[in-house]
Amino acid sequence: MGAPLKADVTLSQFVVVDVQSRLAAVMPADAMQALVKNCSILAQAARLLGVAVIVTEQYPKGLGHTVPELSAFIPDVHPVEKTAFSCVAESRFKRQLTGDHSQIILAGMEAHICVVQTALDLIASGKQVFVVEDAVISRAPANKLNALARMRDAGCVITNTESVVFEWLGVAEGEVFKTVSKLIR
């Protein structure tokens, strides 16, 4: 029997790749707004459900830090600075990957550069990768579509914010469900 095809709160880590201010400024505005909203929903749900969050920043001196609209929801997460496009090439990132968490929920930018290289390296290292389609972006929509196709072909599960959140929840009951479901509205 293979890996589960849905996100499991006990197996997941949430990774936000390079959602940085100067990089955000060159993205299509509507798509960028949706990415920040969806990453924020995932970050808040992760926090409520005890899912570890890793944030990366590509050359922050040049590209700025994580956008404030997102970093407000993950104040205790210290970004992993990197210059390699794949997060997996950064030793601090690899140290934060938890061995008993086989699923990586991946969001961020740009889909066709850092996200795809990270996803492919995570797959190669034995992780099950879920790419949140409505929480990744590229400057050119065609590049995002190409990256999603490559990641799907490589074995990534292509999903969306609501699917991940409700798969993490599992049931429609309790205070956490009420709180998380309000994030989606």
C-alpha cells in the first residue's frame, strides 16, 4: 500500500517558499493577493492544529523579507535564509524537516523555480509532497502551469488550500473546526 493521498495532520509539515516583499511586487497583483490569503489560511490552520511550519527567504538582502501580511500569522517562525533555489540544498532547512513527518505541504513562489526544485528534491529524498495550487505563483501564468504539470508528473499531489485544511481537520466538530472554518469564509 502506498502513501496516503490526503494530507494527514499527524504526518504534515507546511513549507512556505520565498513569499518576500520585493519578489511579491513583480507578481500579478490579484494572484499575489490570493497567494497571501491562502498561505495565511494554511499558516493559521497549521498553528491551530500543531503542524510545524518552515519559511524560507531567497537572498533576503536583495529580495526583502516575508511579506508582513503573512509573517503576522507566523511570528515565532524564523525564516531559513538561502541562496540555492531548492530549499533542500540549505542545511538549516534539512535540519528542520522532521523525519517522522513524511508529508510536506508546499506553497510559495516562484512555482517554476524554487517551488519546483524544492518539490523534486523532496520527492527524491522520500517525502510525499502536496503542492497547494492556489498558494503558488509565478510571474507568468504559463510558467506556473508548466511547473504544476512537472510536479504532478514527478509524483506530487496537486491540491488546494481548502482540501488541505479540511483533510487536516478530518471531522466537522469541535472548537478548532469552528475556528478554522471561519478562516475559509
